[in-house]
Amino acid sequence: MEFTIKPLSPALDSAECLILPVTGSSLPAVTAELDAALGGRIGELVTAGDLAAKAGSTLTLLLSGALAAKKAILVQAGEDEQSLLAAARAAARALAGLNPASATSYLAHAAGKKSARSALAQAFVQALITEQYRPDSWKSEKDTPRKLAQMQLSCAKKGDIAELESGLAAGLALGHGMNLTRELGNAPGNVCTPAYLAEQAQQLARENGLKCQVLEQAELEALGMGSFLAVARGSAQAPRLIVLEYRGGKKAQKPVALVGKGITFDSGGISLKPGEAMDEMKYDMCGAATVLGTFRAVAELGLPVNLVGVIPTCENMPAGNALKPGDIVTSMAGLTIEVLNTDAEGRLILCDALTYVGKYQPEVVIDIATLTGACVIALGHVTTGLFANDDALADALLAAAKTSDDKTWRLPLFDEYHEQLKSNFADLANIGGRPGGAVTAACFLSRFTKDYRWAHLDIAGTAWKSGAAKGATGRPVPLLVEFLRQYPAGK
Ligand code: BES
Ligand code: MN
Ligand code: ZN
């Protein structure tokens, strides 16, 4: 897809489809210009209430030969910045539905402020790129391809071009990162094995000048990762620990570390899951895929941060040599863990990765994991669960969630919950019972993150969609990239 940014005029525009803003019940100058060329048709439709007042409502018009362009999408852009962003995303969706070969967006003409124009271009392009993605890599007949080859972003004056350009770059990077996360998430478990994830990370590193190291079984044994290895034991696929490094910041700047859960298939192990929708447990590596997608976006943007990614990856399978309920394993940190349920395996692989990442002396550590069904019960599929041992870090993540429209809510880590993790036989148990299941899982992790500022994102409800539109969402790549863009330089 080719992007052009310049001031254009809708009445003279020969793109197949034009996107025009409506603000409330009035027409911005650029839309009024098209309205005049159409003899007042747009004004009539808006007065008649054919375009709903809710931001992001759209109405498609056939221009039937009156102009060079064939179609126009009217978008309700509301009166504030948030509404304008919602309009940009809705316009991108409507455009994907029409599937034209060329289009021009005039939305930036409705943005009053510099920052609004940049954010608008970003939101539009990000949505456009993610709308292009189809999960058809494993179909012999591909879905109808998206035809859009020429995309013009118009602005009111030449002085606005630079703002749109920076938004375009951010939108492209985010779209590419999210699509990588989705493609890896959607890949079936027989393709997307721990070895495959490691290869994908190595390829990403080659393409983006990152450092990538892949540790195998023997090295993990030497490191004493008894908890991680216990989960991996029941599978025919050998585990991997993937370590990625991106250096965009000053040499002495401590890195931000991202740790992603990479269970390429979670059967539950000996504590076998019920069969219904078990296929969805191929998505149990979406934390890992989020780390890779975030690295992809950060590298494309060239952000001035130092970043470390750590991905423990294996399968959770039942087998004669598999981990059993009642087994006690020794973590890399030295804490012994009584495994009361082999289906609580995410925390068992993450705890060793969280210990390992300490060697990078990270400024902050953020882990991303499809960790608990309880988080889905608490927050549904709308909101990611956030836990943190540091208020400033939690606040920075919540601010980034707001800016990126990647909804996130903080849940507590109060001391009282640790009672539920007591074991009669080991230092701690790997489950805390049904009450507050998302919290006790996070509390388990917190026992391994005392040496640094840490946040945990439970994405069990938000990393993928079930039902007819089943598939990985690419979340929370927008949240993490926004957090890293805001990350105070020099920290
Ligand atoms: N991968 C699952 C969590 C999950 C469940 C994600 C449903 C998305 C949808 C995790 O490994 C798991 O099985 N957790 C158990 C923990 C329980 C045994 C304490 C759960 O949530 O049921
Ligand atoms: Mn599980
Ligand atoms: Zn799992």
C-alpha cells in the first residue's frame, strides 16, 4: 500500500472512495465543499438524521458519476479528540468493507490541534493495517484480498503534513506489530511449537538488527529452572527460552524487560482441561507473541529505549513422565513449589523467566500472560488485568492504556491473598483456590519479582476473540508501545 500526504480537494479527487468528516450536525469546510458539488445532498442527509450522532457512525454514498470519485463515506467525528479517534477507526473498518483500490481520508481537516492530527493519522492507519490482515495462511483458497493500493491522507494545509507523517509512521509500526502478534497467535499448535517461536524470534532479530539468544534444555537445566522444565517434561516438543535485545537508548540506560508466557498448547497436563473449545489453548502463547509484536513495532519506530524480551516457551501436555498434582518442584530462585494443579502452568514457567531476567538489572519488568480464566470472569473480553508492585509504573501503564485505547484496569496484590498460596509441604502452592483466582496467580508471580519494579498483564480475556470472528486480537501491543513511547528518556 502506498501512502501520500498532501492537501487535496474532494470535488477534484479521483480516488475511488473519499472519507469525509461530519461534526455533530454541521459540515466542516472540506465536507461542505463536496456538498456544494453534489447540490446539497450531504446536508440533506445529515439534517434528516441519516448519519447517527454517535461518534464513529458511518454512511456510504454512491456519487453516481457526478464526480471523479465513486463513493464517499461520511463519518460522524463528534466534537472532541476521543470522538475523532473513534471516527478514524470506524472509517478504516468501513473502508475495508468497501474494499476500493484507492481512497482519500479528509478526516484531518476536522482536527483542530497538532497532536490531534498526529493521533488521528495513527489511529486511522493502525486500524487500516490491522483490517488488511486475514487469518488465511493455512487455507488453500485465500479470502478475498484487500485491494487498497493507494491511500491518500489529505490535510488542510502544507504545514500539517509533518504531523500526519509522524502519525502514519506510528500507525504502520503498530499495525505491523499487531499483525505479527495475531499471525503467531492464530498459528496452530502443530506449527507454532517452541522451536518455531524461537525461529520466528531469530528471523525478527535478523530483519530488525536485534540480538537474539535461544537457550535449550541443557542450558535451562544448568540454570536450575526446575519449575519451567517440570511443565515442559510431558511434551514431545523440547522447551526454549528466547532472549531478545533491542538497544535504542543510551548505553548506560537500564533496560525495560518484557516477559511473555509462551505455552504453545495448554491441554492442562495431567489436570486435563475439558474438551470444549480446547483448540483455543493454542493461543496460550499470546504473551510471547505480544513481546515479539512489540519488538517489531519498537524497532520500526526506532524508539530511544533499551528493551529486553524473555520468552519461556513449551507445551503443557499429559504423559507418563508428565508433572503430576502433588509433585514438588524447585524454581530457579530456590523456592519450592507444590504443584496442586498442573493446569496452573503459566506461573510455573514465568517464575523462572522472571528470576532469569534479573540478570539484566532491568529498570522495570512487565510480564504478559494469558494466565487465568478467573481474569476473564472478572473483566470479560474488554479489559486487560493489570497488577503491579509499584504505583508509578501502574499509573504509567494505565495512562498508556487510555491513550492507545487498549483498555486496562488495575487489580490488587494485597498481602492477605498470599494466605491462599500456603502449602503444607513446600514454600508455596501453585494455586490459591477459586476465590480471586487472577489475584492469587499474580501474587504467586510477585514472590519472584521482589528485586525490581514489576507489572503483570493478564490478557486471558483480551488476547483473542472466540465465536464467529475467532482469532488473535494483537492486544496489548498498542498499550506496550504507547508505554514505551512515553517512557522517560534517560531512565
Ligand atoms: N491458559 C490458562 C488460562 C486461560 C483460561 C486463558 C481460559 C484463557 C482462557 C491457564 O494456564 C490455566 O489453565 N489457568 C487455570 C488456573 C487454575 C487451575 C488455578 C484456570 O484459569 O482455570
Ligand atoms: Mn493451564
Ligand atoms: Zn495456560
